[in-house]
Amino acid sequence: MARSGAAEADPPGEREHRRLAASLTARYSDWVLEALDELPGSFLLTDPALPGHPIVYASRGLAALTGYARRDVLGRNARLFQGAATARAAVAGVREAVRAHRPHQVPILNYRRDGSPHWVLLHLAPVFHAGDGRVLHFLAVQVPIAAAKRRTHPSCAAASGAVLAACREEARVEEDFPCAAHTGKVFVDMDKRGLEAEEPRVASDSEKEMAISMAESIVSALNRYSKLTGLVVSRKRCDSVGIPALSSSLNLSLGRIKQSFVLTYSCLPDMPIIYASDAFISLTGYSREDILGCNTRVLNGPDTSLEVLEEINQHICSEQACTVDLQSYRKDGSSFRDLLHVSPIRDASGKVSFHIWVHLDMGAKHDFSGLTPEVWQLGAVAAVRVAVRGLSASGSLLRPSQ
Amino acid sequence: MVSASATKVEGEYSFLNKNSPLDQFEGVKTHLYYFGAEHGNDNLKSFACSERSDPNLLDTILLSQWDNFAWKGHLDYDVTACQLKVIEGGRNFVCQLNNKWNSFFLKEYDKFFESFGYLKPNSMKRYVLLCIAQGENDRPEVAPSSSPPKDGLLVIANAHPVEYGHVFLVPSAMINQVSCYGDKRMFQLATKIASEVNNAAFRVFFDSGISVVSDHMLFQACYFANPLPVESTSTFTVYDGKARAGIIVSETVDYPLKALVFTSNNLQALVSVVSEISSSLHDNTTAYSLLISNNGTKVFLFPQVKNLATGCSLSAWECGGYFVYHTKFDFDSASETEISSRMSSVSLHASAFEDLKHLCCAIADDLVT
């Protein structure tokens, strides 16, 4: 009844099913499906290489948790589980992790097939081709988060279920097919109704561990049935994939620089972060696993001035240095006044290979020994300029990625 | 206290004669860095080496002043845009392709510093990045200053840098045309800078042969990301004074240019021995270069025979194994053999080197007792 939207969606035909199944069977033996079917819990595999990044496998346990049968979800994007009250920040975090090809764990409010919301701990992990580092699939494990206390109004969510289902269907359609947004006009102020009862939940340590161990057993099953000759599928840290690692001598020299900064690599599209200093980690709350491989825009938020970002961009394009004052955001969402210095850095070959981004929290107390913050920042810039002029025996600062 | 001492310098030392053009120096905003006072002992590392989470003060000022200067376009070229390579072979000589640099600059700088002597501040004042002097307080401190200290070193940017952060360290007395050649205090300040910067990439150089105005004592310094080849070469201890003043004299083994190495954690002892040897060499009219490395705990001495064919000896960084080529052809064809023969052509003859070695051991033995 609530699934009128789903009925409109093109039901995956036989051809479609084969196409999705091929995503798995091309890389694994036919037995992989049986092996995955035997694993407990609710999880999905999605294929980012197919248009729309569809779900190509859904576990048996998914139906019990979400009410969706396997045929309901195959071929669709995993955002079908999201709904009106799903936190945008959580969704943005997932998206960023997908984009950056890194593992991610977040409590998220999902919706069952009947429209009732429920909290799950979503554990997302990319599955890489061990040979060329390509992302083959994303694994999404869903572990239900137990309520800390009893829900006070159990009927609310159920009552508004139908409406909410329609709402989120509309939202979903809009994302998948922007031009089809007119199909639903039911976007009313129903969004928040009945959801006061659903306070954000925090996953317990045992739930987090459960998600991780599930992910591990799934990846090891994939490994067993991998038929990529000699190229097993494995989960790798994001810093060994996509972005090259810095040589250990350069890492050591950079590690002596105390200021808060990141280096971005100009030779890759979207200038991913290739190095983050300890001070940057403690300033922003991001771990290296979080931040390496990402663009510096992860620090942006609602109050980050677009004009200032454009100004930085222009300076980067013209190989100029600039210092700006803007609002940046930590991992926990809190913001700080950021005195940001961005400057191009040339490597030993004389080419601009990196950009340094020196961040200074203007709200925090600093001891500059009577100097200006700019002197402090330039000190870091200069120290990096010296460090990257180092030559290794191979003549390269970068360890080749696999 | 900071401002008080700065004012004192201004007031007490009237080398800033109101009628002299150096008045204009007062318009220059520069930093004055005071070392923390020493407390009788030679434990100079107490502040510089302490593991603090803050960046090193002197290192940060030097680097940022130089970077700022470079970005403002005051240098003739961007040295970080110059390609580097390690030359094939066991010694790992480093060479740089830099078509804007040539060794004539060294001679031009002689003129530059002559003009210095004749009080032409306009030509040099904007190049002053920092002044460094011994302070009286416990901790090192920085004060804005418009006048150079009497017994300090001026840090002056080299517009033709051989590497990142290339500066001259010039005794401020030179402005007054006071000869300070062989002034042990200046050598001590230069070594102390190397120590206080506390950055493995930072090296201080001294070339006795560089200046025709031979009364001028001129140090240079810059940042090299990699160890210089001579620093990784093996050495053989010829004098071990470790038990007494912690100074060790050794000689390089199998390096094309014969060199002596003085190692000590005791800055005073190191400075005493090396400056004594320097003045002997000076009296002897022997050309030599010094390389102060390893955060001021190691001094390489490269005695050189004056090469009559080329008329000039190697600069200290060339002695260390770092060469600049100004044409792509020379850069590409640079070889270990060619560099080694350049080095050995200025290397001291075996007997003269033996004599020097004995002299060094004797001086070290005398001074540390």
C-alpha cells in the first residue's frame, strides 16, 4: 500500500537481473552468492561502475531488518532506505566516503518497507581490486542500534508511515531523476511529524564491533571466491589507493613541522589531501584515514564563504599564494574562524606538485612569541618548501601506489 | 624587558650617526632575535632542543622572513623552480640546474659588501631579514627593531640563492668598517645560530677565499633538504678528546677533497678549536672553507690550494658535494668523475694535509685542557 512509488519504478526485468548478477559473477565464482547467502545479518553490495550505483547483492538478513525482499532492492540505489527524517549530515558523510573510497561508520535513521523509521549503524567499506586498486564494490552492513530507552510513542511513526513513505519516495525520485521531481507534490510539513520520538542514537561499542566483524567475514568470503586470477579482492586503507604515499624520508621531514597544515597533490584530479600534520588532526578532529584522499572542501560548511573559496581557487589557478579568513568546520560539525594560507609548492624537479594549506584557529590561544600569525604560517610553508626539495634514491618523493 | 634592551642598543651605540645615511636604517622594520643567556655552563641545547609542540622560534622566523621576501619578488629567481638531481655513482653528489646563477655573483657580492662598508644602506637595507645577537634573558626572545645590534649578525637575503633560504650572516660591525676578521665571537654566533635553528636541513658556510676584501668576515647559510655527500662520507678519528672536552677530530676517508671534521656537543670547545685553526690558516694564507652542520655540532674544514688555472677555489657547498650548473648541457653531462677531479684539483697535498692535521690535533689538545 505504501509502495505505490515502487510500483511506478521500472521493475527489474530478466535482462536487468542478469546484468546485476554479472557484477558479482564476473569477478567471483558462481558459488559466491551461496556463500554470501549463508552469512548472517543485513548487508548489501553495490557496484559504483554501473549507472546509478545500484545494489547488486542483498543478504537474506536484509528482509528481516527492513522488510524489503531481495527483488525489491536489486538494481536500485541504496538511498532507498533513507527518508524524510534521515539526517542530511549523515547522508553527506556517506556520500563523501563513497566519493573518497574510504570506509565509514555512521548511525543513520533508515526506513523500512512499511515506512517505519529505525536506527541502524551503517558500516560502509570499499572493496578494492588488489591488482590496480580500482573500487569494485561497496559493502554496506546495517546493524540495528538498540534503543537506550523505550520509545514513548510507538504508534506515531507507524501512523505517519504511509505519508512519510510517499515523501521520501518523492525525495528519492528527485535525486535519481531530477527531471521527474514533479511526480510527487506531497512534500508538506509532514517531515518532522512523529519523529520527535526518534532521538539520534549512538551505537554501542559492541554494535560497532559487530559491524566490523561482519564486514570482515563478508570480505573474506569474497576473497575465497574471487576468480580474478592471481588478483584477490581485498580491503585496503584508502591512503594506499588512488593517492600515492609520500616517501618515508619526506614523511619524516614533514613530521617535524609543528603547524597545522595539509598538503594536497596537484597532479591528481580534485587535488586530494596527501599529507595531514598532527596539529591539523587535533585541530579538526579528522583522522588520517578520514582525510587522506579527500579534497579540502570537507572542511567547508554552511557559513563558509563561497566568495573566499573562489578567491582561493583563483590564486591556485594562477600559482599564487593567498591568506584568507574564513569559517571552517571540524569533523564534529563545530566551526572555527580559520586563518588559512594556501601556497603552491614545487618539488625537486621544479614543478608545482603540491599545495600547502596552513590552518590557524583564530579563536584559540596561541603563543607566537611576539610574532604575527602570518609569520608562523609562512614558517610552515617554507619548511615544507625545503622538505619537498629532498631527493630520494629513486628521484621521486612518492612511493608508487600499487 | 625586550623593548628596554632594544632601546638600550639604540641609545648606547651611536654608530647610527645622525648625519650618516645609515639613519635610514631606522625606517626598516626588522626583527631582532636575542639568544637566551648562557649560565656559565655550555649546555646550550637546553632551549633549542627541548621537545616542545611549538615550532622552533629562530627557524620559523628565518624561514618565514625568507619566504616572504622571495614571494615579494625581491630575489632574482625562484630557486625552488630549479631542478635537482643526484648524480649516478656511489657518492650521491647533488647538482642543480640554474641558468640564472653563476659563480661571478660571488665577486659581485664582494662589491656589494664593499658598498656595505662605504655605508650605502639603500642598497642593502631591504635585504636585511633579521638581526641576531646574544641576549641577557633566560629565554630567547624577539623584538621589533629598527637598529642593528652592535655585536650581532645581520641576516641578509642573497638575491641569487644557491638553495632555499640562502642568506649572508654579516657581523654588524662591518657596517662600521670595523675589522672583525677572526673574531671568535662572530664565529661563535654563527655556530650558535646553526645550533639554535635546530633544523637538520640548515647549514652555515664560511669561505676564506671568497672575499678580496679580506678583512670582512662573511658567513652564508641555507637549507638543504638532503644530507650533503661529505656528511655521509666515512671518517677516521685522528684525535679523540671526548674524555676531556668532548671534541673529536677526524678526517674524511676516500673523499676526493681532503677534509677534517670537528665534532662536539660542547659549542664553546668546538668554536675555540675551529676559530684558532682558522686564524692559523689565515696567517698562513691558506684558503679554506667551513661547513657547519648537524645543528652546530659538526664543523667540516676544507683546506684548499688556490687553483691557478681557474683562479678561484670551490665554495663551501661545492666542497660538501653540491654543484650548480647553469646550462642544461652541463647539468645533463655532470658526472661523478668530473666533480671528483674538480675537487681533487683543489685538495691539499698529502704532506701539507698531514701538517695541518697535526696542527689541528695540537690546537685541540691545547685548548681543551
